[in-house]
Amino acid sequence: MSVPQEGTDRPIARPIASTSQPDPRRSEPTNRSLVVGNSSSTSSDLLPAHHPNKRTGRRVLASLRNSISARDLEILKSISTHRLLTSKHIEQLHFTGHGSALAATRSTNRVLKRLDGLQLISHLDRRVGGVDAGSSSYVWQLAPAGDRLLQIDLGNGTRRRQREPSVRLLEHTLAIADAHIALVRASRTNDLELVTVQVEPGSWRYFAGPGGVRRLIRPDLAVVTAQGEYEDHWFLEVDLGSEHPPTVVRKCQLYEDYRRSGIEQDAHNVFPRILWVVPNQMRADKLSAAIRSARLDQSLFRVVTKEQFVGVVIGGAA
DNA sequence: GTTCGGTACTACCAACTTTA
DNA sequence: TAAAGTTGGTAGTACCGAAC
């Protein structure tokens, strides 16, 4: 669902489902760059100048790169993109052609164990508290070697610092991955066409606030879907029920400010609808009431449960 | 507290596929 | 063609929540 720019309520390439909302565009965009975290340094630059294995390390990584399959590399890229993924996430993304679900799971675990053995990935220790009952999946992250290998492959030089995530960050990161993979699965069943999905930090948007102050909105996902003749733009905010409604309202206000900048409309002719994905109906009612009670453009926001979320995206203009 | 059922994961083995 | 790698079936362990 997209909110059209005033005066140009349809995009150039494709008609867009839209709300009838005036668009008070104001300031000229002063900063439309996205933060992608790239730099021009090479992987050998990542090692200290005095490092005794500065060149050997790169050769080992190059050898590793040649020894792993294309699927292995895609798995590393997926983990890098999301920072943290469970075994089940990786199975749903990369192990879809197996004879049975059990076979897919087994194959997934074998491959992950092999990549773990190569020290390209590592898993967190937490395995307790799965869905309803039972153990939860392993949660995987790139190991330093896996990170460097990807930088070589992608020609980037920025490494991510390895650290144990907090429980809150872990849950939020995995919930975002859940949402992304739910869309991927829907696209596989032809329920919708997934045009683009940007995760953080690619989903971030900078804009100029009052007085030219640089401001930033950080959607969890920036998604463009297509259905038939229509293309829908969304900013997804995955809510775990941990933020107070006033905090959510402040974020909504920030989205309205960004909309007034006109940056998104200049790029796409439309402004995305902001979709809050919440854990249950009670939370949905609470956030909806908070947004209603604030001086916000109601048509810009939609609050849905995680069970309703894919259906709403498929519905587009719903 | 015990039992049961659900989920995730692993080990072993056999069959199949790929590669040198 | 043989070795190596991959895949799938079966059986088992570990862990947790729910029911009793």
C-alpha cells in the first residue's frame, strides 16, 4: 500500500494502490543517501599492518571461498544480511527442494555444521524456550572468517564487530527475519511478487528536519511488492510489545516528517504505508488507539498482528 | 512430581550423484 | 570407475510446556 504524492497519484511504471491523502511536501531533499556500510578498503587492509599472516590469511580465505558451494555462499550472505538467523530460517530460505520437510531439516543442519566446522559461522548458546515446547533452533551469526570471506567476495572492506546480542535485540532481529521470510514464502506460492526487500541498514532513510538538522528513520524492512498491475510500497516496523505507545507515536510522527520531505515521493512517486506488525490483537488495539489519539495522518499507518501481516501485504490496498 | 506430546538436533547407514 | 560428497530413512537424545 502506498500513499501517492499529491498531484501525481500514480507511479510512472506501474499503477499504485493508494489512499486519498494530501501530501504536504515541503523542503527539498538534502540527503537521500542510504547507509550501506561499504568502504573502498580491501580485505587485506582489515588485518593490522604488522599482522604476520596478513597475506596468508587472505590466501586461506580465497581457498575457502573456492571450496564452498554457491548455496553455502548464499547462506553466508543471508546470515550477513539479517545478522542473526535460526536454522529454521535458513532452511526456509535455502533448502526448499527436498523430498520432505524432515530431509530439508537434516540437510540444513548438516550444511550449517560443516560451515561451523570451517569457522565461517557460529551459533549462540541459547537453545531453550522453543515454540510452545521443545528446544529452539540454533541461532547463527557470521564468524569473523565468514565475514572476511564475504567482504572478499563482495569487494567490501567493512567488518562487523562480533558480540553476543542482548535478548531483546536477538528477539527483534529474529522477528524481522520471520517477517521477511514470510514474504519470501508468500512470493513462492505466487500470492504476491516480491520486488525488493531492504533490511537494516539498507532500509534506513535520512532526511533534513527543521533547520536542516539531519534526521533518520529506521524501518525494520522497506518492502516493494507487486500484484498484477499494482505495486505497493511498505515500511515495516516489527513490534514485540516492548515499546510504550508514546514511543511508537513519536516514531509515527517521524515518519510523517519524512513524508513531508518528499524524498521518497521524488524517488518512487509514492510514499509507503507504515505497517506495524505486533504480537497479538490486544497490542494491535492498543497501538491503533494511540495512533488515533495522536495528530497523525491515520491513512499512513496500519497496525496488524503477525498472523494478519502477510494477508494485508497480499491485499495491498486493504 | 511425573508423564506425554511437540520440536530441534544428531548418528548411523544405504542409495544416489558428482568428480577426478 | 572408484572415491568423495550429498541425500534420505530410521532411531534416538535433549529440552520444554501442558496435562494429570
